[in-house]
Amino acid sequence: MTYAVNLAGINLEHPVMNAAGTCKMLDGEDGVRNLVRSALAAVMVGSMTLEKRLGNEGEVYWDSGNYSLNSLGLPNPGANYYKQFIPEMAALAHEAKKPLFVSIAGFNPEEYGVLAGLASRAGADLIELNLSCPNVWDKGEQKRIASFDPPLIEEIIGQVKDRIKRETRVAVKLSPCSDPFLLAEISSVISSWRIINAVTAVNTFPNAFCLDEQGKPRITPGGGLAGLGGPAMKPIGLGHVKQLRSMLPERVSIIGAGGIASGQDVLDYLKAGAVAVQVATSFMNKQARVFDSLLAELIQITD
Ligand code: RRO
């Protein structure tokens, strides 16, 4: 049995990769140099922003076992670092027969264009437009999540279109969306752009809130509001993959994300219509060995 898949025209040895947010650097324990030696099929780096960001301060991550909350706030070394190191990241990934994917996050459409151009020229095989970061706060005000704003999505894709090399693939990462009519509108915008080759569904659920035993918010930035991921997100992620598969044209691949912690979870996403999946929370808990166990379990239940 082969586990090879074709994601947006890119051949992967199997469907499992890390999600954005879990690998930001070339070096370090969760850096590209280490990750390419693990069992994942593609390496996702980022999200990167134009300027370097330290991220939010205080308690920014909590894992209950059933769900995780994060308010990392896009910590990353910034575009100059990536301009310098993406070529080496791509070379290392390619030596290991894995493509390099780069997630980008602009604060306006123009920034998405600049970042996409940079990542494309530096050698990313696929650029994921992160339209769905829930955790950017400025003087107590939350930044708009582009994923919920179809005209803004349109503008962002328009800026990216003319700046990337022809061979670079493009994915968009969406927020979970409880309104099926809005999801259909978003899908229709995405479908109208031939440069979009894949959709990642879904990012964390925005503005979840949790208190500890003393009644204090588990997460401190943003008044405690944070993106919810982990096992609780699996039915929501699956629901998005199922809906999007019927809303998007066949040429747009779907990457599933949300609560993947076992081989059965991977298989369920594939059955719902995804060609590949991304793993964040269980990677944060178990480090890179999670890719070995996900794959071993997938083989065991499908062989
Ligand atoms: O860095 C974050 O706080 C973050 C991002 Br950019 C994202 O896309 N999703 C998320 O849950 N956290």
C-alpha cells in the first residue's frame, strides 16, 4: 500500500506534516534542521511577519488534555531572517526529499504580497497565507481576522498573485466559521483565483476563554481570550473539510487541521476530503516523534 499523495501538484511521501506555529527557525530543537530528520512528509515554517516579533507576554499556552489554548501572538524572527535562511531550509528539506512550505502573515494586503514574493524567491515550494491568526492585540484592540472578511481575502490574494514565481504553490489557511453561508462566500472568493491551489482548514477557534481553579484566566494576554486547538477541534475541523470539499473545485486540495492525535484521526480527515493533514497541539506535546507514531498507526489501521 502506498501512502503517497499529491497536494496541489506537490508529491508527498504521505499525508502528515507539522502545522504553522510549531517551527520558526533553521536551528534549535523544533528547527528545520531537526524536523527534516523526522517522519513528517513536508516541513511548514512560520508564520513569518515583515518585522521581527517577540510575541505576547505572560501565560500564552495551556493544554487541558481535551483542548489547548494559545495566545502566542506571532513570535518570529522577521522577514530579513527568512530571506537569509529559507534557501538553506529549502536545501535541507529537499535533501530529505521533503518540500518546504512557508506560512506568512501580513497586517495588510500589501504586506502579504511582499512576504509572498520574498518566500517564493527564497525557495519555498508552497506559501500558506495565514488569514486566521486570532491572537494579535494592539493597545487592547484585537486585529481583524481576515478569514471572516471575503473582500479583504480578495485583496490579499490580489496582492500575492503578481509577486510569486510561477512554480510556487499557494494555500490559504482559514479560521473555523460557524456560518455555512459565510463559508460558501469565502470558498467562492478562493475558487475565483487560479493561483490558489490549496485550503487549510482550520486554524484555532478564536477567543476561547478558560479559568484556573482560583478563578484566574489561564491565558494572560488579550484579557485571557485565546485560540482553541487540540482534540476538541476535531469534529469542527472535519466539518469544515467536508463542507469545503463540496464547495471548492477539485483542483483545490484541502489540508485538514484540528485535533489530530492518532492514525485514526488522520484517516478520518482523509475520508472527509483532505489530501493531507497538519499537526500542532500533539506535536507540541510529543515533539517530532509524534510523526512516527501517527504514521505507524495509519499504516496499522489501513494495511
Ligand atoms: O501566533 C499565534 O498566536 C497563532 C497564530 Br499566528 C495562528 O495562526 N494561530 C494560533 O492559534 N496562534
